[in-house]
Amino acid sequence: MTRVPLADLPYWPRYLSRDEAARYLGVSVDVFDDEVRAGDWPRGTPRGSRGGRLTWDRHVLDGVADSRAGFGTQRSATAPEGPNGWDRRFAEKAAARRQ
């Protein structure tokens, strides 16, 4: 897949590849992978006919970032329960950070 320069993107797609999610969050792919493993970000959702492509929902990433920043947006407060249960783990980590 060809990497599109950020300046050439008129918008960010709703579902981001691993590389795009890392770029969207402003970190390297290695840092993004480490943060996903640590539970700071949700794991990707398997896509495609065999589930071999992982994508991250940009709105969920925004909600996690909003929660982390202390914004009480409805989107971040009601992040959907995914198949990974990431939202429960993240909520526990976020609550511990606030204390």
C-alpha cells in the first residue's frame, strides 16, 4: 500500500490502518504498537473476508484521547464495548491516572 502524505489527505478515513492510526495519533508505529499492547489504545478490529486486516475506528481513538485528556464528551463516556473489552480496561487505567 502506498503511503499518502498527510498534507494530501482532505480528511482522515473513519477506519484507519495501523500505520494511519499511528500517524493520526502522532507517534511511530512501534510506539503505537507498544501502547496498544499496554492497553492505552484499543486493539484493532479484524476486517476483510479472513479477518487479516486490522483497522482502528478514528472516532473510538478520539474518544479514548478525549477521556485521557479529561473531556467529558458523550462519545468518550459511552465508548462501545468492543470484542476486546478494551473500554473496561482503559476506564480502569484512566480512573487510576486521575487519582
